[in-house]
Amino acid sequence: MEGNIEILNLGMKPGNTLKVKGKISADALGFSINLGSSSRDLAFHFNPRFNESVIVCNSKYSDSWQTEQRDCHLPFFRGCTVKFFIEMLSDRFRVKLPDGYEVYFPNRHGYHKINYISIAGGLKMISLKLS
């Protein structure tokens, strides 16, 4: 499954963890995982960018991007298989990266349930599990 994936009935709630496993393509500029209610309203946009050596996190409200948060810790590499976890807490999202480093991003819009997920860019999905 390469390219864009969309799931419209995810049912992620605070306390749930999304386990993501995939292979990053050798020529990837980056990839993004978006969680929210639709492509226009995102609680969490997770976007590692290889060309900038940064992880960009953001949210989107009524199709307008908000203030981005940048983290220069990038433990992802082109051509590698990666496994990481996105946990939804009541007030924020926690991403546990492959090397154990954690990225936090606030739940700016107070989502209690995430139904929409999209995965785009240079990440070929191997598995996606919600627990």
C-alpha cells in the first residue's frame, strides 16, 4: 500500500495507541500522518521531512493550517523499515519514535474521538494497528 491511504471510521479515543509500521522509500522527501475528523479538520498532522531534517507537527481547522511545531530530532532514514507509536491522551498526542524519543503535540481542538486518518508520502504501510 503505497501513496495515500484514508480511513474514515478509525474510532480512536484518549487512551488508544496507533502502532504504525512501514518502509520509507529510498527517495522519500518525507511522509505525513493526519488524524482528525476530515482532511479539512485535523487534530494532529505528523510530518517528518528529510529535506529539512525536521519533524513538523500541526493542526488544521476549517481547512486552515495553524501554528506549526518543529522538532529537529529526526530518527527516520530513507530506505529503512520503521515502527513507531502515536498515543492519544486526553489533552495531547504522544509519538514514541523508533529510538525511544518522544514528541508531544497538544489536542488543540479538544477532540474526544478521531475517526479520520490519512497517510501520505514516502511511507509504504506494512501494518497499522489501533489498541
